Amino acid sequence: MYVGHLELTAPLWWTVQGVLTPEECAGYIARYQRAQPELAPVIRTDGVGLDPEIRNNTRIMWDDAAEADGLLARVRARMAEDGRSFPARFHGGALTHANPRLRVYRYGPAEKHTAHWDTEVALPEGAVTRVTLVVYLNDDFEGGETDFPELDVRVAPARGMALVFQHRVLHQACEVTRGAKFVLRTDVAYAARG
């Protein structure tokens, strides 16, 4: 864990049930299937590239600020219904918005993304992404859990459920052993300074 990059006043990870309906999940999967997916790259200190030993899933991407902010609003609303709140600040910076970059990832049999940290992205408005927001779009497959090895936590996917975690928590997408796993991904941005 990059402890210096973690916001220790907030949870490291949490789940939120019922963020998307089954129909909405099916719509995102259909969008993926209509598109031209590409192999998902790996971001390393020496640049961005393909490395199937680390990551071998496919993805599609598009930018839609309203859609991404709507997804974040749903997560926050569902949390409020459960008496919880989304972290309003991160290292003193206020929550600003969701990253408009949306991705759908597909993991087929033997596909995975080995243990890694997510990259903080500086957005044009002066905000920085700090938190990963993933919604599982299906659960009719085997394997494919999200594992946090340093926390000894493994999250089983459930259709429509969001998994939210700080970028600098070590995690991995475990290998799918049967079927195909689909997830929707964006990030949550905070002001760079308080």
C-alpha cells in the first residue's frame, strides 16, 4: 500500500448494492458487444503498453461527463439510503466530480489483471482522480473476484453492485475460470489542494 497516498480518514474500500438495474447492466454489455474492443494496456513507470502477463482483458472507452456524474450520484444516493456517506474530502481537497472517461472491461476465461495500484489522473479542471468506481455488470461467470491481497479481502461480483476503493490500495482482478465478466469503470476526482 502507498500509505502516503491513502486518505486514512476514509474507508479503503466499500461496496454499494443496487447501483444499476439488470436492464441497465445489460445495456452496457450490449454497448460493449456493438463496439470494437481493444486489449487493455498497462500503465508503468516506463510508459503505457500491452503486457498480457500482467493484464489480458479487453475494453471499450468513451467520454460522457453527465453519464459519469450520474453514476457517482447514484452511488452517493444509495449510500445515503444506507446511512453512509461518500468521502467528501481527500487529502484536504473537496470532491469535485466523476472522471468523464467511462470504460467497460470484459474478462473472458483465463483473463485477469494482476496486483496493481490504479493511477491518479490530473484532469483539466485542476482535479485529480483518487478513488476507483467499478460496477459489476453481470455475475453469471466463475472466478473474477476483486482481491485486495494486503487487506486479506476478496469481493465476489454481484450484478449492479458498485465496488469503490482508493486508487492506492493494492488490488487485482482474479482470473475468470468460466464465462465472461463485464464491469463498468470510472474514477472520482477531488480538488488537488484543500
